[in-house]
Amino acid sequence: MFHVECATATTVREILVTNVDRKSTLNTDESRLYTVVGAEFGAHHTVITARTITARRSMSATT
């Protein structure tokens, strides 16, 4: 785990390219911090957080 005082696209990129294999599939939230660096990996998938939270709430209400 990393604590980043002020996350920027540059600091996030540095952490990712140092610690993650470039052939990996990068799974991130919708933050623009990952837009450019995502192209440097094997694949980049984005989860839209607000929809995921809403879907989880809807599912738990029906179970």
C-alpha cells in the first residue's frame, strides 16, 4: 500500500510503472489520473464507482 500526500498523474504513473508488470490488465476507478498511464499496460478497464455502489445497494435491498 502507498500513501501519497498529493496524487497527480505523474506520481501515480511512477508508482504503477515501478510496481506493476506492463503486460498486466490495469483495473481502476474513473479518475483521470489513470487515463494516460493506462495505455502503457496490456489493457485498462475502468469501473464507474457511483454505478457500482448503486448496484450493490439495489442488490442488497432485494436479498
